[in-house]
Amino acid sequence: MSQIKSYKLWLKDNPYMGAIEPLLDEMEVQYRHVIISPCFKLIYTVYDEKLYFSSVWDTRRNPESLVEEITKTEGK
């Protein structure tokens, strides 16, 4: 997806432009998202002024399975 590359460049200059992801607001790490198309969100975190991309969510999926995907990888 070329859209992801564009958002990565925008986020590099404006890392806090994405909204806090409400499905992950209970997590220890603050996850943010940008909507990259009507059905996809780019999930990321900002730590020490660096961006860490966690996932691309297909928002047509069950929200619980999307959250589970992040919680499985958070401890790694």
C-alpha cells in the first residue's frame, strides 16, 4: 500500500497527529492510529520521539481479535 508509505512520512514529522486508539486505551503503552483507507487503520506508538508501527488493522474484523493481536505482541 503506497498510502502507508505516505502516512509514515507524515507521521515522521508529526508523530502525534494520530488519535489515541480507544480500543487500546487500557494498555500500558499509548497506541495511536491513523485511518489509511475506509477499512484500514495504521496502529503505532511513539516512544522517545521515535515511531513504532504495530499493525495495520482491517476494521471489518472483530474488534476483540484486533486487540488480542496487539496484546500478544506487546510483551515481545
